[in-house]
Amino acid sequence: MGGVHLRNWQALDGAQVVAVCDKSPEVGKATQGNIDAGQEVLDLEGMTLYSDVAEMLAGEKLDAVSITLPTHLHKAISIQCLEAGVHVLCEKPMALNTADCDAMIASASKAGRYLMVAHCIRFWPEYVWAKQAVQSGEYGKVLSADFSRLTYAPAWDGDSWLSDPAKSGGIALDLHIHDLDFIQYLFGAPAGSRSVRSTFKHVQTWLDYGDDRVISATASWLMPESFGFQMAFKIVFETAASVYDGTTLTVYPSEGSPYEPEVGDGMGYAGEIEYFAALISGTNTEAVITPEQARESVRMALETNR
């Protein structure tokens, strides 16, 4: 994910990446992940490389940092950077527990710096369309919605931290949280939820929003590696149904023929970084994602473990 952030910062007009901090001497080589986001060798020309965060903060005059470290390091490194007067874009999940989230929020407030959690799905073109469709009421009220995220067990992380719940929070915080966060973004906080886990690698959650609406989400690491990765959703409105299969978004109206609505290009990573850059430069004050919302998504994800 560090490579994804780096490439999108490099592509952003007006941004200059001056330093990279990584404990590994292999930094710059091809990166891996479950989404094909362009996993090529990184271009680090003109950047200073560090292996220690404190040395980087002391040696550079930074406006902002992207933190793309394992989850158990998010709290400490975010606070370290905030206390140094640097704005922070931290990868999701925000932290391993809500107490750590609270400490990060308090640190940002005290420092007077932005803390943003990179929930990229809020910026993903097809999901942006879904948000607008729900918010506008164009197709009437939502009757049901189902979100899913299916892939194989992660074997691409460097030291297997993802397979250690004490470091990653497991599938709930790493994978399931994407859809739980987006559901919160669409509908607000649910009245309650119920989850079923078949193994450490599969979880399904039903969320209570009243009005007989059925809202659910599924995350699985049980698929064979040959399956790859798929994120998808189905939202049924009063006058239409929308289906995203990970490749194509289709609207099935109650009257008329199915059609594919126009959505933006690319993935959500560029959008989230553009939004963060606009926040810290003062050119955008729209609240697409707040630290408090990211904290609530951590709480919702942790509830699935009970």
C-alpha cells in the first residue's frame, strides 16, 4: 500500500515527495497487494531514504505524511508525526481499538493538524455513485443492500503480520471494515448488528436500520488464490436495483432496460489523496471522512468479533 500512496502523491499536481521511511532495504522494489493497483518498481529518484521516523522528522521540513504501516503501528507513528506538527494520512483501519483511535484524535486536536484515515472506498467511483444515488433519492428509498469483499488469505504481506490478530485485528479490521465503513457512510450508525464467523477468515454481518431494511456485508479470505479479488455490492431501491460486480456497475430499473451509469475513472486512491491535499491546503472543507467516523468503523468492526 505504501507504493500505491507514493505513486498517487507523485501524480498529484503541486505535491512533492521528498522522503520515504522504510525499515527494509528492499524499498523501491515491486510491491504486492490484493488489488492490482499497478505493482511496479517504485521511482525513488530525488527522495531521501530513511529507516527511522524520528530521523526523518528531524531531517525534513514536512507538510504531511502517508502512514502505510501495519495496523499495530498506526497509533504510535501517527501521534509521533502529529506532535512534530505534520498532517497525517493514515491507512485504514485507524487503529486496533477505539482507545488508540481516541488518543490519535486527541493528538491531532492538540497539535492543530489534520488526521485523515484512508478509507478509499468512500472515493471509489462506483461507490461514489452509490452514495449519490442513496442521498439523492433518485430511485426512492433503499429496501435492501448487500456488500461483499472476497479474496484469498493474504500471503503477500512481508512478515505475516496480517495473519496475527494482535497486529492486524484479523479479517474484521483489515477487510470487513471497508464495507462496514461504507455502510455507515451511506446510512449512518445502525441501531444494532449481528455477525456470524465461520473461521478467522470469514465473517458476515447484518445491520439494523429499521423500516424492514436488510443491510448486510460479507468478507472472506477463503477463496482460492486463482479467484483473485472481488469487491461487489447490490442495492435494491423502490424503483431500481444497482449491481456492481467488481468490474461493471449496472442499474436495473423497474421500467425500461438495464443500463450502465457513467462513473469516474480509476480507483479511489487518487481521490482520497487529492481530498487530503485539498484539506491541508485549505481549498476543501467538505467532510467526506472524519477521524470520528473512522473510529466508529473500528468499533463496528470489533463488534463482529463478539
